[in-house]
Amino acid sequence: MTERTGNQGAGREVGPGVNSYLPTRLARATERGGTITFLSGDGPGDRVEWAVLHEDAKAMAVALTRRGVGPGAHVAILGPTSRPLVTAIQATWLSGATVVVLPLPMRMNSLDDFVVQTRARVRAADTTLVVADAMLAGFIQPEPGDPPVVLLDDLTGDASDPWAWEAPKDDPQALGILQFTSGSTADPKGVMLPHATICANLDAISAAAELDPDVDVRCSWLPLYHDMGLIGLMTLGMTTGTDLALASPQDFLASPGRWMQWMSDHGATATAGPNFSYALAARALRRLAPGTLDLSRLRVALNGAEAVDPKAVGDFVAAGAAQGLNPGAIFPAFGMAEATLAVTFPTPGQGLRTDPIDRRVLESDAYAAPGDPDAETTRHLVLLGRPVPGLEVRIVDPVSGAARADREVGELEIRGTSITTGYYRRPDATEASFHDGWLRSGDLGYLVDGELVICGRIKDLIIVGGRNVYPEDVERAAASVEGVRAGNVIAFAVDGRRGKEALVVVAESKDPDLEAVRAAVAGRVRDVVGLPPEEVVLVEPGTLPKTSSGKLQRSLCRSRYLSAALTSR
């Protein structure tokens, strides 16, 4: 196990070495003999050796080179999770080019937004070539000034001459991934991740999670256009030769119980997912007879794409017990695209741990005072571990930049070997995101005994009557009401009567008695948070705006509310 140190969360430094270039790692990983299994539905899947996929990728890299792709080029890749898509990602690196994985549409009723977002990202990335699945190519018909589009199925090399491929010259500082943030549609920001930065975070993940390529089996359904799916599971498996069972988000959403079945069938030891996926998995597990599955090998069930919901995770643990799930496998972590992926990890085996704090003191004094675990006014915040090797974290005053002491709430800042070099062709955004060499996360949190706790996003904070109310508290209170769709609630502040800030709650519901639901939400929020909503808006399921990674978009929801695009039913 790699040593990890404390002192304001400082991790052991990991510098770029001779193996900090992805094509070099990909070649070496094939020597391990590991496999990737492409899962589809309830079938056994297509099992392929990493070495075989590597040869396919070399042939595809030749086809890319013949289309003008090489060092300095940017290849945008669009398609559902599949063997050709994964091959295209590796082939792009083997050609010396930069990977830009484009998001898929979240909902069928958002296709117009999807077309606009896709073209915005393609142009913002200075894309050389778009590689698209045939099913989606029709949505990105090139306009004047757009790059050419080639179908995945047409991107084949000469199978009789696999050695036509030539390895690109090692360049750890070259851009390996351009990862677009998943918020704004009109102004996409591309996070620049050089090979050395990616490799440093991959090494940090392996060390902090104590991963062993000879023993571990990863299972993932996460989208490959999201950093956790692309880097934390797929690329980590690809560059270490670790066995990976890979499914698509669509197959998971069609039947969430498949996730647990896949892990049982393949003896998975590590997986990851956001809050809603663990809630869906718990529901599926509760329907099974004890001993139907074997989840006993699972030791890392990472949750870190958003603020960890203790209830969702607790329900998952309880439901999984009858299938051999070890509670210590729960792995709450913190990460962000601007840090490549992982920022803080707990020690494996600790499971879910929370810090019970007094909500009123937190809101009024920005201090995490320990609270009575059973009190209604206590907020249970999840401990997210210490920085992974190579990174440091600190908490500072968001305005003055002065350092905060333990349990004093401020903005999280990060620096180290895994931090982005900036936003692509956005020097303004890059400059605004750094402070004295530290990356400003935009998150409010605190440190306790060297471990990180996140309270919420600065931009989402609701300031009412001198209180700093966190929308997560309001949303979880509203979501506990019967008739409200869990995970589909947004809270924000608006200018209310007499110029004072007021609270608005927007929730999805399909309950026929909307007035009763509305009243129950208002009462529950008032009882739990001590703040009555100015208005409770109930909308149809699938209405709330979400990012390509499934996160709720509070600011966009607020804008739609103010423009009267959201109306009560």
C-alpha cells in the first residue's frame, strides 16, 4: 500500500515518470493478459483480451492517420458504449491525438438541445475529425466550418498489415483528454488533461484504493463521456490490464438489477455510481431471495459524482446484506474533472462514516459544530477521506483567501500532480479558477482530522434571513414526502415579497393529488429546515434539467422558473 500523509490533507507526491504517456502504458498493459467483457442486456457478453483490443486499436489508428489524425489533432467520439467505441478511444491515443468523448442525449425529448450541445462542443474543441456511431451520425450533419464525420463501422485499418501502425513519440505533456464540463450548454468549457496528469491520477487511484490488477475485477455501466466512467474505470482497466466488465447506461437504466447481477456473475471487486443508482440497486435487491447473488467480493463501491446521500447508501447496504455485501465496501469519495478525477479517498474497508453537525451553527456561523446524532437539527455529512497521492487540499475564506482551521467552513482548494493545466482556449476561465497556484473548486467544506467534508456548492447556497441554507437539506426533506420522485427535487432562492430572498422548491411528481403533495412538501421543509417555501412547484417526471452526467442543474431550473417556463400543475 502506498503511504498517505495528513497535515492539512497533504498527499505523497507523485511526479511524472518514464511511463507517463498513455500509449506506452497501453502497450505494457497487454502483457498482463487481462480482459474486457462488453455486457449487453442479460446475456454473458463479449469477452475480449486487452491484447486483442490493442491490436484492433492499432489498425484503427492507421485508419485515423490516413484521415489526417496525428499529434495535436482532436478526435471527437460519439456513440453508445460498445467495443468499437472503446477501440476508437484507444486508437485515438495510439495515433498521438487527443480524445474528446461527446455526451449522449439524456432524454428523447431533449434531442434539439443535444444537437446544439454537440455542435458547440465539437467547435469549442477545434475538432479535427468526428467519429460517430451510425445511429447518431444523423444528428451531427456537418455545416460549413464543421469537421468531417466518419462512421465507427467505416473506421477500419488493414487487418493483413497490423504493423503499419507506428507508435507516436512519447510526449507526457501532450493533451490526452479534453473533458468538457457538464453544466452550461451555450458556453462549454474543455478541461485540458495532459498524459502526465492523467497517469498521475491513475497511479493515485490505484494506490489509494489499494487496487491489485492480478486480483481485482471492475464492473461499470457509467457513461464513457463522464470522467468517472472514462478515466476511473475504463482507462484504469485499459492501462493496467485489469479485468473489466463494461455495460452501457441504457442497459442499466432499463433494468437496474442487472448491475448487481453483473457484479455477482463476474466476481466484481470494484464499481462506482451516483446516489440514484444505489437507490435503484437497493430497490432491486429487496426483491431477491437471500443468497440469490454473491456480492461478497465487492470491496470498493465508490460514490463520488455528487454529494453522497447517507440514506441512499444506507438502504443499499441493508438491502445487499442478504446477498453477501460487506458494509465496509462503501467508498464515499470526492473528485472533479479539473483534478482529472480523484481528489480524496477514504481508507478501503471503512464503509460509510458521517460527521453529525449542528445545522443551525453551520448556517449562521459557517462552523461544523458536533451535534446530537438523533436531533432533528443535526445534519449528517459524509467523511470523504484524505487526498490521494500527489494532491494537497486546503480550506480558505472564499473572499479573502485566508486559511481556515479545522471545522471552519470555507472554499476547498486543490493543487498537485493531477490538476488540469486550464480550460481550452479560455484564459479568462482558467485565471478565475486558480488562486495562488491552487485550483478553486467552488465547493464549500471543511477538514476534520485531515479528512474532507463537503457541505455544498458556493453558487447554490440559499441566503435567507441571515442564514446560509444548503439546498441539499431542502431537497432531501422534500424528497421524503410520498408522491415526490426521489432525486428529482431542486431548491433555490428568488427575490420574494418586500425584496427579501425567498425559497422555491421544484419537484417531479406523478401523484394524482397534487395539492396534498404540495402541502406536504411545504410542511416537511418547514419542519426540517425551519424555512417555509415561498412556492412549491410540481412538474411532470422528466422535466427537471440535468447535466449529461445526470446531475440536477439548479441554476438553469431557477432561470426557467423566473422566465415562467416552469409552471405548477
